[in-house]
Amino acid sequence: MAKSIWQQKWVTAVLHGLTWAIMFSLPYLLKPDRSADDPKDYERHKQAFIVLFFIVHLLWLALFYLNAFLFIPKLAYKRNVGMYILAIAASIALMLLINIAYFRLFIPGVKFRIYNYFAFNTLPIVFVLIASTAYRLIIDRINARQREKEQIAENLKTELSLLRSQVSPHFMFNVLNNMVALARKKSDLLEPSLIKLSQLLRYMLYETHQKVSLDREVEYLQNYIDLQQQRFGKAVDIKTAFDIGPDNHSIEPMLLIPFVENAFKHGAVMIQDPMIDICLKVRGKRLDFSVRNKYRPEGEEVKDEASGIGLVNVERRLKLLYPGKHALKIKKEHPWFEVQLNIDLE
């Protein structure tokens, strides 16, 4: 989705540059701060006072960005009010020390008065803090709205693909053919297989329009794996371990199945000693999910364009649905292909 002109990086850079350029040009528009009691002291050290004026503005600039990009997101947003106030106080104290050191080194003979410093700097510092806080809140709001628009657009774009091809058509055909064989043998496995397939389809069609409970997502995964296990039998060594813990968290639906489907697609056919290992654990609010399977060299792989929405689209969904709250690692070291996904379910 195209960004508005105010979200373009070059526009932001230009606006920041113009703002600070105006502030730094004030020495030529207004008289600089005469911190000395005697005007003669200012005239003797005029150049030093002008340099000090620029140093003070640089310190304000640093405070603006420290507050906007460090103190607020790392402390205030996490409700660590005490540390936030301490960080602001420490910054102001450091600015004061820099001014004192400058006077002693470059304006000898002129006494630095703390009262004068706070008289001339308190209001500008308060203004800088208010402005940087407002700036942080505004850009966060703009980014949140942009993510909401992107998420809506992405959901509309992927809804049909999620329903049509989240599970490979080849998988469905193979399952149905296997059920035909079970029916001919009058096997007792036919009924539970049909139940698993109906549960799988019901979940896909009716329960994936909003966040679902993690146990429902795991049940869906297990039904899929059971049907694959029935299809391949002992030809594929399938190991699973699901531990969702006592708290039943919510998760975006059908977010994990592409990794499992990918493992069966590439790790179950024409592989020597095929093995698939699927593990899901929840500790606190952190979900750890891993899928590991053997694979064939790329030159021997059979491409299948109708095998799901693909890992690239899954990565895109993760960025939209869990921005800054997930980590995805994909390792490919022959003969093993491994996916590790961590999600903050908070």
C-alpha cells in the first residue's frame, strides 16, 4: 500500500532539517543569551557565547530525539515512569554540566550562574520534551493506522487463497483416494478419517475469520498430520510434540499450517529415510514452534505451484499481524530443512 506524502522518509528529513535550521538561525535574528551579568563580559567573549548558543541548541536537539526514540518507547510505553523521569533528569543534569565545563574552559573570568541557566533554559527544555512527546505519539498513530490499512488489504487479498489453497489440492485428492481404498476394504479407519477431514474443512471455512484459541489451531494441525500419517503409514517417520501450557492463548488462524504442509511436500516423497519433526511449546506468553524435515537437493525437487500460499506470504502475514513480536529463522543444511518461529502471544 502506497504511503502518504507525509510518511515519505525524504519529506520527514526535510521537515526536520528546516525546523532545526530555523532554530539554529536564531542567533542572527535575535540577540543570543547573555548569561554574564556584565554586558562587557559578553562583548569580550562574544564569539564564545555564540558557539555556546549553538551547543545549547545541539543539546536540545539531542534531548528531542532521545526522548522521542529512546525514553518514550523503551521506558514510558512500558510504564516504567520512575526510570523515565530519572532519564530526563539525568539528561538535564548532563546538559547543565556541559554548560559549566564550557564556561570554565572557554569563558574564563565569567562566573556561571545556575539560576541564569534555568531561567533561560527551563521553558525551552519543557517545550522540547512536549514537542518530542507529541511527535512520538503522532508518528506512532500514523504507523498504527498504516498497519491497520495494510492488514485489512492483506486480509482481503489472502482470504480466498487461504480458503482455496491453504491445504494442497494434492493432499485433498490423496486423502479422498485413501478413503476410497478404506471403504473398499470396509476398514474401521474410514469413519474417524472422515470425521478428521470434516473437522479440518469446518475449521478452514467457518472458524478462521478472526483470532482463534491456540488449542483449536493445534487441533487443526493434529488432524492434518493424522491424515498425512494415515496416507504415508510407516513410510515416513513423523514425530510431534505439542505443549500449549495451562493458559489457552489466542493466535491468528492458519498461521502455522504452511510450515507443516511445506514439510510434507518436500520431506515425505522420494526421500531416503524421510523424517518430519514438529514441535510446539508455550512458555508464559511465548510460543516456540519448529518444523524439521529432510529434503531433496534443489535440482531434484519437483515444483508444485498449487501447494499453499508459500513461506514468503507467511512471512508477510507475520510482519503485519505480529510486528516486532515474532522471530522467524529458516535454516537449510542438507539433508535437513528447519523452520523456527517464535511469537509473543501477548
